[in-house]
Amino acid sequence: MRYLPLTAEDRATMLGVIAAPSIDALYADVPASARRSGTVDLPNFQGEIEVERAMAALAGRNRPAGAAPFFCGAGAYRHHVPASVDHIIQRSEFLTSYTPYQPEIAQGTLQYLFEFQSQVAALTGMEVANASLYDGSTGAAEAVMMAHRITRRAKAVLSGGLHPHYAETIRTLAHVAGVDVLSQPAAIDGEAAVIEAIDAATACVVVQTPNVFGTATDVTRIAEAAHAAGALLIVVTAEAISYGLLKSPGEMGADIAVAEGQSIGNGLNFGGPYVGLFATREKFVRQAPGRLCGETVDAERRRGFVLTLSTREQHIRRDKATSNICTNSGLCALAFTIHMSLLGEAGLRRLAGVNHAQARKVAAALSAIPGVEILTPRFFNEVAVRLSKPAAGVVETLAEEGVIAGVPYSRLAPSAGLDDVLLIAATELTTDADIAALATALSGVLA
Amino acid sequence: MTMLNVGRPTRPEATQATQPTTLTGGRGLLQDEALIFELGGWDKTGVDLPDADLGSDDLGELFRSAPIGLPGLSEPEALRHYVRLSQKNHAIDLALYPLGSCTMKHNPRLNEKMARLPGFSDIHPLQPTSTVQGALALMDQLAHWLKTLTGMPAVALSPKAGAHGELCGLLAIRAAHEARGDARKRVLVPTSAHGTNPATAAFVGYAVEEIAQTADGRVDLADLAAKLGPDVAAIMVTNPNTCGLFERDIVEIARLTHAAGAYFYCDGANFNAIVGRVRPADLGVDAMHINLHKTFSTPHGGGGPGAGPVVLSDALAPYAPTPWVVHGDAGFDLVEHAPDGSGSFGRMSAFHGQMGMYVRALTYMMSHGADGLRQVAEDAVLNANYIKARLSGAMTAPFDGPCMHEALFDDSWLEGTDVSTLDFAKAMIDEGFHPMTMYFPLVVHGAMLIEPTETEPKAEIDRFCDALLALAAAAKAGDVDRFKGAPFHAPLRRLDETLAARKPKLRWKPEAVTLVAAE
């Protein structure tokens, strides 16, 4: 077995040192009823050749996004990741290290986490950011819990533009925390309805921008209304590249900004692992979930970094912790921060501009097709369109023709009554030829 | 070109007694590396992209016009920055990483290669299921392996880490009680538990009560029996426990728990000790998370990502979260919305879980097979017992008898030396090893919890034991300076954690640069 270094001779020698007659003797505490003499009913070990062959066969039964014109978004976006990013994250010192519990020999991890936090704070326009959460949706749920702790109120208002899966994730935690969730009906542009729903019992308002329909929303008025009622504004962003073009949550009055960071540095990976960005105001930081990395000095007064404010966390506070999170998304955060360092502000703005330009081309091409109505008034890189036929069937048909046309809204929320709505995303990887192929295929199926 | 050795000394001169400090902060291969905010240019980028109209016209007020404050690096600068940072980290590929309860084992590179196949890495969670049949088949196979290894009938794959798995298990337990209209209030947790256990129970709305521990490091059955009652929803027990011991009375613990109408949540963090040898189903477990980043070797990556699938008993399976994979008429399908009448407690995250980790874990399982996994457990336990045997003469183990995959010591052997567990740990850094888990579990004074894992060769374990024995002898001989000031040879000396917490500086801010520029 190539991964097990002990030889039969080693094992015998070691048992001798232990003074145990056999390996079974070391398992003497296992109740007799639970001891198994043989192996479980699974195949035995295999070499790299056999395993690689089996895995390649499974991979071969999937159609990668790069193999066809591809327009899926709805919370996960296909972007180009520079080759150097994947090279660096596979360095042993990053890949095979643990959470930085011994800071003297983990400054590599700690410094990139500090840089990551600084980048996330800048991107979101917030004062402080943590060292990552699992993903955007769990981050949104953590944000609602945090607002509940800060305001001691038990009602969360969710906008009708919030990704339905994010809303469900929030509801799962809110239910056991005793927080009432008031979800607004699905809306392309539901700003007024959200403001209407805020009252003196509201802990927080959760608004997504660009929202699940692609609509870029100015949340300034929602922030004012929330603050007037003593509630917090949580701004969710599922496409982090949009920070390069759109006014940040902080500039619009957010108290907590949460985002899915997958778009920067991380591949689609069928939904995970991703990286949750979480930023807030300095005055709320002691209520924040997750790890925080802070600057300090060593015994010789040299700058260094440590995990800090850990009295919020489960390993210290146990049942009084702000969250139960322990392992987070360290390596995905590293990929994020490397890609972000390569882009810089100039690269990010340009990348965002290319995304926006490609989406405008999609909207222009599709608006000319009979049976397609563009629904999103202001968008970043994703638009919602109404089709003259149910979107799920159209997507299936187009997939057979070699075009992955987008995400039917009914896949996210089957009972919303929006079966004819299709979400279509474009990125810097979308070519003009892809857009032409989509337009042609869509015209055909809707004719 | 060859190195000319004419006219220059080819042997070192006699070395100086003291080392001068360097003038730049660099030390040989270790560079003193600035932050990207101090290195990068505000207009610089390492990514070449086509020209784009920034599209301010159609976005109006929403256009981001103010500076963001993000530096950029060219590719060579970025490579240097991150490679320099990497050299300040300890890693499993460098030396033993004996963090107890963390299972820092070798990460096979085949797993990384497989996870990067475009058929796995470049597929979208919401593309038509007809185009991702291989991914769904992989999830189905992973589920089969996990169910077979644990003997449990069901598994929820989507939890994203161990603590997320605990949340999944407790949510299922709460849903099961609620479905019967049986609101229960308390969860019992041993004092030796990981902090995530009480944190999770509290998050799910339960009051947490501690179960006492016996003198031999196990759950006190009498105390458990006394505390169980009609308002107890669940117990959360780690097995093998955090003292590195198998809970001898585990079957009785399960029986008492079930008799009280409560569920048995098992923290599976230490599954590595028993995988392939003991099936949790045979112990009476109702739910257990499996840290794929521990037992099944998906890399820990400096703090994640992990994955924490949860196996469930028949009693809890109906409450599992969405989504799940089913065998449909036309192949595999994904149930993303619980059908009417389902007891599912809902969704735990936006998509289907940590696919990248599933690929790595299944690759690992297939590589080892049923026989290899059993050997994994045996070698992990053998290595830990060997360390316990070799060190017990010099260090003190609080509990007698064989341990499982980790060896626990306390600090009574350091009494009178003026060296603490922390000092000892920091001195290990100077000897080239990552310290063990220290001051955990909380039930043992000055705890040192050593988990070598099965991927350490005997020679490396001997090297480690020799180093610890030498350090122990030094501590007992009064060589206190070696410990109090340690580490001396790490990239940094001990860090001021009090300062970091008292005056939190959690991000780089531009003020300092402005000051320099103004001078």
C-alpha cells in the first residue's frame, strides 16, 4: 500500500516496544459485539492506474462548462483563473498545513489571511472582514444570526431578489434560533416592498445586489429605512467580480456585507468548495462569526500576525460562542487573495467591465428574438429573461443541441410561478460566437 | 559557467561565537516579506484582459467611482510574494504534524490531480442533471462507501465541515423530536468534548449540560444516567474520545440514551482510529459526521476547506437536508426541494456540498480499499501506542492502558521545572516539529495530545520521540532558558497575542503610507 510506510518488521518491533501481543490487543476496549474480524464489503486497494481510470470514467460522463457555449450563473460563475493561482495553492506549505494555531511557524498562512481580510474590507467598502466562511449562503445565515444577537430582535426581512437557496439556508438556522423570517415574494426590483416590510421588531433586512435576477440595486434608501427602525442592513453579493464596477455595500450603508467569493480564484467545482466573504463595521466585530487574523509583534518587536479575538469562538466560549464554525475555507481564501493580488484594482475594474460588456451583448442579441423579453432593468453580468415557453424544457432541449443556456428560475424556486423565467450569465470567458450560438439556438426552439 | 575556486578559500574559516543580526531582516533563505499593500502598485496588474468600456453610462449612480484600494502585482512579483510566505509555514510534507484530533496525514497527490479533471472542476452546480451524470454517480459511490464503512443506512453529504456536520445532525434530531410534538430542551456533552459540540447544541437552541468523566478518562455512566430525562434531546459523544480512548461502555451509553427517548450523536473526528475495523452502527449511533479532511485525507489547506458528511440511522434519515441524489428512470437525479410531506429540515447551503472534497475522498478510499483502510486504522493506533510507550518513562500519561490513534500526556512530569506545556511546545518548534495539540482536552492539566497518524514512517517517529526525550531531559536538568525564550529558530519569536486582542488591527490601512509619503 503506497501510502503506508510501516513494514511488517516495523510493526512487529513496535508491538514489542509496546509489549502488546498483537494489534487486536490495542483494540481491547472495543465491545466484543462491535469487533469485526474481516474487512467490510468494499473493493480492496488499487494502484494509481486503476483509480485514475475509474475516476476519469466518471469525469467523462460530465459535460464541462468549457466544452460548449455556457451561460449558467445564479450564484456560481465561470471565470478564468490565472495558472499561477493553482500552482501556488498546491505548494506543500499551503496545501498541507493546518489552521495556524502556532503562529511562529504559520506566518505564511497568517499573513495571507491578513491580506485577504484587507482586500475583502476594501472590496465591500466595510471596516473589517473575517478570515472566510464556508460560502456566501452560509455567510448570509450567519449574518442574520449576528444581527439577531446585536439587536436582540427576532425578525428578518428577506428581499424578493434574494437567491432562493440563500433564503432557504437562512430559514434553516432562523427556525432553530427562534427568528421569524419574512420573505418578500420574488421580485425583479423589489426595493419598495422591502422598505414597506421594515418595522420596530425587525432585526435585519437582507438584500442581494446584483440580485438573483441580475438586477443591480441601490440599497441606500433601504439602509436609511432599516437604520431609522433600529434594524441592520445585510447586503449579499453572489458575484464578487461586480465589486469592480458597482458601488460597494459599505458606500450604500450596509452593516454587514456577505458575498460568495468563488468568482475570484476558484473554479465551479459543482458547487463547492467555495469561499464566503464576511465584512462588517468595527463596532460589531466582537459579534462576528469565524476566525479573525490580527497584526501584532513578536518578542523582538518584529511585525507578525496571529488569530485574535478568539474569545468569540467555539474552542474558548463553547456554548456561548458567536458561531460553531471551526474549519473554514482557508485554501479557497488563498486562491481568492492571489487572484485578487494579480488583478489589482486596475485589473478588477477591467475584468468587471468585460463581464458587463459581454452581458450587454447577450441582452442585445436576445432582445431581438421573438418570444424573449429582457426583464432585468440594470444588470452587471446576468440577466433574467421571460420566454414564451417553460424555461426548464428550453434548457433541456438546448443542452441536447450543445448549448447550456442558463438556469431556469423554477430550478431554484419551483413554486414561485416563474416557470418561464431563465437566468443567463456572461463572463469574460463568454465569446461573441457563444452568444451567437445561444441566440440561434434559442430562436430555433422558441419559433 | 562553472564556479571558479582559484584564489578563494574553499573551506570555512573558524566560525564566530555570536551571530550578528542581519541588516535587512532577511535571514538566508527566509525573506522578510512586506504586505501586498506595501509592494503592489495601484495601477499595476498581473492579468492581461481585453479593453472594455467600463459601462458607467447604463449604471448611473451605481457606478463605483471612488478608489477601491487594491494593489496589483505582476506575475513574477506575485510568485515571489507567495513563495516567500509559504516558506514561513510548517507543513505535513516537511515533518511530523502531531496535532491531536486533527489527523494531519499525508495528502496523496493523485487526489489533487483527480479533483482537477475538467469533468469535476469545471461543472456548474445548476447545469442540467443530464450533463452531470458522472458527478451524481460519484456522490452516489461516495455515499455507498461511507454507509458501508459505518454500517449506517443513510448519509447527508452536503455539510461543509465537521462543525457543519454537527449542525446537520442536531438539526435532524431536533426535527425528529418536533415531528412527534416532543419539544426537548437539553443536550448532554462530556467535559472532554470539542468546543464545536456545545457551540452547535446551543446554536440549535438547546441548553448544554456537561457529563462528568471517570478517573479512567471515559463517560461517567452513573452521571449520564442521572442526567438523562424526558427533556434530553441528545447526547454528543466523541468516540474514540478526545483523551484518545475508546469509550468501553459505548453500547450501554447508547442503550441508556435511547431508553430516555434521546438520540446519540457521535462526533466522528477520531474515526481514523477505527475505520474498517469498527462500524459506528454496531455501537448504537444515530448520527455521526465524518471529517473528510481528517480520516479521508482531503488537505487541510491552512484551515479548510473541509467536508463533513453525516451518516444517519433509520430514525433520523427522514429528516436529512436537501439536496440528495436519487436513482431515476433516466439515470441519477438530484432532489433539490423536499417533496410534500417530507420531514427534511431544509437546506444547509446554496448547492450540493463540497464536490472537490468528494472527489479527493473517494480517490483516497478507492486507493486504500477495504483492506487498506483497515490497515490505516491499525497503523495509526500502533504509531500512537508506540509513542506512548517510548515517552512514558519521561512524560506522564494520565490514563493507563492502550490508547487509540492519539497519545495523551499531562504536565505533572514538568512540576518543579518552571517549564510549562506552552514552553515545551515552543521548544519543539526549534527542534523542527510542529507542537502537538496543547491544553486540550480541558479535563487534563496542561494536556499534550499527540496524534502521529498512519503515514509516519517508524524512523520519523523515532526521530520525534528522541527529540521529545532530549527536551524532557533538558527541562528536568534545569535548562529553562531553552524553553522560556523558545522558539529561537522559527521565522518569528513568540507573538504578543494580548496586544493583538487589546488593540485589534484586522486590516492594512493606508495611513502609514501617507505619513511616509508626507515626510
